[in-house]
Amino acid sequence: MRNQRRITRAMQLVLLGLVGYGIVAGQPKPITNGGIGLLVTFLPAVMRRNYNLALDPWLALWITTAVFLHTLGSAGLYGQVGWWDHLTHAMSASLIAAFGYTTARTIDLHNDSIHIPKRVFFVYIFIVVLSFGVIWELFEFALDIVATETGVTMPLAQHGLDDTVRDTMFNSLGALLVAVFGQAHLTDVAETLRERLFVVD
């Protein structure tokens, strides 16, 4: 647990440094990306303090790492490291899959009239991730249209059909990892959520 927290603190310091660099250099993009990323990394601590929902240290590190990698990508690594976008897509997709699974599993545990077989959960995770991926690609495409019409540089861009296919492949990889390995670890999170958010008779 101590090691996970140290790693999390180190990533938070890097994000804080990115915000500081943006302030000194007068660049709003590092301030925005670093600031938002830094706020998200404190989400597990806020949930523990406000809702008495203590996330597993590895799960908190998982969230922090995904945000950290995306923020570094937005700071320039997306353009400099070819595989960075693939890494962040897989990480982000795994988080979306985990969130979708935990939500459905919490409802499954809470309501006796609802029963979702494990094999259905496997398919459900893929549907959630792929659906979100489609929405994300459409969002990037819409930003491209706005950028073309207005001449304003957008923080996100759609780089053609090949890029969309690769993004979908790595989204599927993230979903597959959660579907195969994540269910056993996320069930405890779902049970905790059920206890905290629902009144158990």
C-alpha cells in the first residue's frame, strides 16, 4: 500500500510541475491539462473522505496512471512517441470497462430481481467500451469540422480511418484485460458501493 501511494504522489508532483511550467511559460494548455489531471488523481481520496469509500490502493493507482499518461500525452508525447496514443487508449478503455462493470455489478448485487450471468458481463464490458469508443471518435470528428470552419486549433483531432481502427483495437485490448482479469478484483468494489450507496434491508 505504501509503495502505491508513493508512486501516486510522484505522478501528482509531475502533474503539479506541469501546471507550474504552464504558469511560468504563459501556456494555458499545460495548465488546463495538468490541472484537470491533478484534480482527477485526488478523486479516490475525496471518495474516501466524503463517502467513506476506500478504494483498493492498486485501483486508485490505476486511475491515477491512466490520467497521468493522458496528461503527458497532451503535453507533447502524443506527437513525439508513436505508441503513446495506443497505450493511453488501452488504459482509458480499461477504466471505462471497469466503471461499466462495477456499475452493473452493483445493481446486480442490490436488486434480487436482476441477475446478470458472468458470460453476459464479458460481452457487456466489450459493448460499453466499443460504444464509448464510437462516441469518442465522432466527438473528435466533430472537433475537426469545427477547427476547419473556424481555424481554431482543437486539443483533439481525428487522424483518419487507420487511426480510428487502431484506436478501436487498443480499446478492445483494454476491455479484454478487464473482462478476463478484472472481474475478480472489481466485485469487492461493487459490493462496497452497494453497502455505501444503497440501504440494505
